Amino acid sequence: MTVQNADRDSIRHGKITEKPLRERPSFPTWAIKLTMAITGLLFALFVLGHMVGNLKLFMPATDGVPALDSYGEFLRTIGYPLFPREGFLWIIRIVLLVAIVLHFYGAFALHGRSKRSRGKFKRTNLMGGLQSSAARYMLVTGVILLLFIIFHLLDLTIGAGVASASFEAGAVHNNMLATFAPERWWVTLIYVIANLALFLHLTHGIYLAVSDLGWLGKRGHAIMVILAYWLPAIVVIGNIILPLSITFGLVS
């Protein structure tokens, strides 16, 4: 490895320079990778649970209350009365927000360190297939997902800006029907594109997380195929079916 700004006087006289190749980082790389692995798997579990809950859109109403609205009320009353109404839900939101900050910090920190270490040399197609493409665009898909999270919160949680004119807090079923109405086809398109980015991000992210956590043993390959390919595929297909079904009039 070439040492930048080497002590050429020492080298000329046969002395070994004791200067480090690079400055010691404030946070070790292994700690950042561990943090990203844990937060990444946390997000994977969250999007899986979120998708399963949203599929209640297709379930029949009970006593005139849509199943999706009952599910939304359940989330707001988890732990009540031990926790105040929506208290546990806010704990989940805060944990996810902290995880997002840590995940993005780790992503850009590792990207910067990797770029400085490689210099002008580039490593391409080392893994082959879909994993190489997913790895190449991890930062891009990550930024797309961050922008989509903001859009999604404004659209179906806060009800501001991009939300439909008929948004009503707590009316999850009707809000979903309104936002994916045929005349708002562009919202459906945004959700489809974001979920394709989610598939690429998850498939490589889960692979890296399981690998960094040391769960890839001799028999781990079969499990990895399920985790890194089938799980993201199931999540994304479930997420895409929802807006498409409403936009094309299959759910009302």
C-alpha cells in the first residue's frame, strides 16, 4: 500500500517510518457495521409487520368498522392504560427515528472510509448477479427510501402537503382509499417505485447484516436465500398490491 506524504528521508536511509497509514477514526468500523446490521434488521422486521397490518384492507368490516381502522386503533392503544394513549406508538416512532439517524450516519461514514481506502481503484461485480447491482446502488436506494418515508408520513400519518383533500386523522381505511384514488395515479406510481428501491436495498442489506453478525455458517446459504430474497420480495409484493388494487378499483 502506498503511504501518502511518506518521510522520504527516513526511507532513503533505510529507516521504517512509524507514521500510521491513516488517522484512527472516532468510531471503529466494526462498531458502525454492527450498528447498521442491527438497525437494518430492525427496519426489515418493521416493514414486514407494517405490510401484514396494511393487508387488513382486504378483510371485511366488523360491526361497520373497517378492519384497517380497528388495526389502527389497536396500534394507538398498545399498553393502555399502563402507557397513555399512543404512548407506546410514540416509543416505537422514536426508536425508529434514532435507528434511521444511526443507519444513515453509518452508511455515509463507511462509504467515505471505503472510498478513501480504495483511492482511484474500483471494485466491481465482486458478488455477481443481483447482489452486485443492489450493492452498487445502496446509497441511492437509501436516499430514495428516506425521501419516501417523509412523503409517506405526510400522506397517510400527518395529512399535510401531499395528502388527499379528504384526509381525516384516524380514518386509516378511507385515507388509503382517498390517497390511491385513480385521479391520484402519481401517488401510486411513487409507492411502486419506492418499493422497488426497497427490494434492492433490503436484499443486499439483509445479506450484509446477517454476514456482519456472523450468522453465515456452513449451512447458512439456504437460510440466506430465504432472508435476503424471499422476505424482501414478499414485503414488496404485499406493499405494491395495496395501492394498485385501489387505483384499479378492486377495493372500495
